[in-house]
Amino acid sequence: MRYAVCFILFLLVVTVACRAQDSLLIPEPQVVPLEDLITEALARNPVVLGSIEKISIVLARERQAGVLDPPQLTYIRNEMPEFRWPDAHSTEWELMQMVKFPSKYSTENRIGEIQSEHSHHEAQETVNEVLFEIRQMYAELWYVQQRSVLLHENLRITERLKDVAAARYQVGAATRNDMLMAEMLRTTTLNLMIELRQAELGLKSRLAAILDRQQKDTLGYAVVPEEPTFNVLLESVLSLTMATRPVLIHDSLGILEQEEMLTSASQGYLPDLRLGVSYMDSDDEMFNGWSVTAGITLPFFPWTLGKTAGGVEEAEHRVNLARESYASTRNNVIAEVRASWFETTGRLTQLKNIASSMLPAAEQALKSSLSLYQNGETEYLMVHQAYTSFLEAQTEYFLTRMEFEKSIAKLRFTTGYNGDFQ
């Protein structure tokens, strides 16, 4: 396996110069680490930046909770004959303030704090989704680039096979059909290279959009760890998920928020106060002085109880709904984590099997059949089949490795954990 990876890396270095020349974009850097793309996305992605703005909005709203309503200042001109302003008999100024029952303010503050936490976890889930998309596309980019590198080497194999078939045809040791099939094999390889190059440019364009780059900008070569490893227990992953997945924390906070809303609805039975101070200047009564007024709401009167009771009942149902929503989210997330873990371990086993048996056997069969055909000891069809099997083995390995990397990305997404699993 290590020999195969080293061989691939060697081909990558050899073909970088050639690949840069046929690029449809500006010259590319050699390697672009995934961590660099993640850092850039966190700083530039519009969706991420928008989620941060949502946090600021909620924080500004939180500062409005638990604060007194604006007071009301009233100016009155009493008893003006024929609405003549200077002939008013008295003038009155009044400043009025509504004051809720004190516990209502503390409840509003707690609700504001919970909603602020909500916004943070919503932003974290947004970041989680963006990073998942980047990791998926990065794995796909690695796949098409590695396939392209190998096809450059395979093109030399098909050209050699074409030359051998032509040489044997000239001496009467092969048919014209052998030459035509060798040319078709070479053309098929060229077309695959073109297809992969188109896919590579498409992936780079999508990544540029996530990074908020101009489309004239480009990316280099994606890299993955040399040896695929994964040795984390399912129980550890599930335990990690409960502590780190933002959507789970968000929904659990939803229960607390609705419980506070129930408390707020229950406080509808508590009276609010109305306090005021006024100054009067009366010419008729020859009085200049101050007055104080106070009032209280009466929410427990029979004709008002139905409204408060209905609000409490609605809040109770919302608490139950939040609990059921959390339970549903938890079950779905746990199922996704388990599925991702099983897929990751399965892909790793497949990779080991392909690298230990399928790839070496296909490579040896191709070398042997090509040598035998060159010496006139086998038919062209055997070489063609050996090359097709070799190409399929290569594709199977890199496709499985890509799916392994994507399953790791899916596991990071479902757990909400962006650290190293090893």
C-alpha cells in the first residue's frame, strides 16, 4: 500500500507541470490543504457571515428585554372658551410610567439569554453545514485529480500498446483489428482525461463560490492522509455527538425556552402597576401644585381569566411540542451517526482489501499480458482485458478512498465535531 501511494505521489509531481499548461484558468499552486480552505470559508463565506449577523441581531434584541416601557408625558390645557389658547383656566403636566410585576422582568431576561444561545448554536450548525459541503467537494476534487494523474500514466501504456500492435502488424504477427482496438483504447483514455478535467474545473468553480472568490481564481491539488485510518468506537462517537452537535443543543434549549414562555404566560395572572406624577396650574382655584396617581391592572376578573388561561394552555402544549421535537431530532441524529460510522468502517475494510489484493493482481496481470503480447505469446484481447481490469481496479480504489473521506466528513457533520477522530 505504501509503495502504491508513493508511486501515485511521484506521478503527481511529474505531471504538475503538464497539467498547469492545459489549465483553462490561471496557473495553479501545487497543493491546497483542506485546513486553508476551511479557514478561508469561515472568514469569507456569505452564509457564515450572515449567521454571525443573526447573532448580533439577537444580542441587540436581548438588550431590550427586562427594560421598562417608555414613560408617557401628557400636557393638558383645560377649559378653553371657544378654543382660545390663552384663556385656558388651568394647565396640567402629567408623567406616567407603566411598571410590570417585578418577576416578569427576570423572566424576560432569561428568555432573552436563551434566545441568544439559540442564535449561537444556529450559527454553529450553519458553519457545520458549510464545512461539510467543503469537505465533500474536497474529497471529490482529490478523486478526479488522482484519476487524472493515473490516466496520464495509463495513456503512455496505451500508446506503448498501440506501438506494439503496429509493429506486430507490420511483420504479419497481428491483425489490423488489433491496431484499431489499441487506437480505440488510447482514445477512450484521452476522453476520460477530458471528462475528469471538466469535472475538476466544475468542482473548483463550486469551491470558489463557497469561498466567495472570483471565478478567475483557482485552486491547486487536493491531498489526503497517506494512510486511511479510523479506530474510534461507536459508543465514543455517540457520546461526543450529544455534547457537540449544535442542532441537538439548539433543540434542548428550545425546551427551556418554552418552559420560560409557560412561566411568562402564568405570570399573566399577576397585576401590573401604573404610576404617575402631575403638576397643575389653575387660575380659577388659585392652585399651583403636584399630584400623584397610581393604578393597578386586575387580570383575575372573571371576564379576563379566559384569555390568560388560554395563553397558559397554549404555552403548555408548546412545551410538549418542544420535547417531542427534541426527541425526534435526537433519534434522527443518532441514526445518522450510526450509519456514518458503519459506512466509514466498511469503506476502510474495502480499501484494505483492494490495496492488498485487487490492485497488485491487476497490475501484475497487465504487465505480464503486455510482455507476452510483445513477444507474440498471447492475443491482443488478453492485453485489452488486462488493461480494462487494471483501470477498473484503479477506479475502484480511488472511488472507495473518496467515499471513505466523504464518510469521515459526514461523520464530522453528524457529530458536529471538527477535531481529529484519531
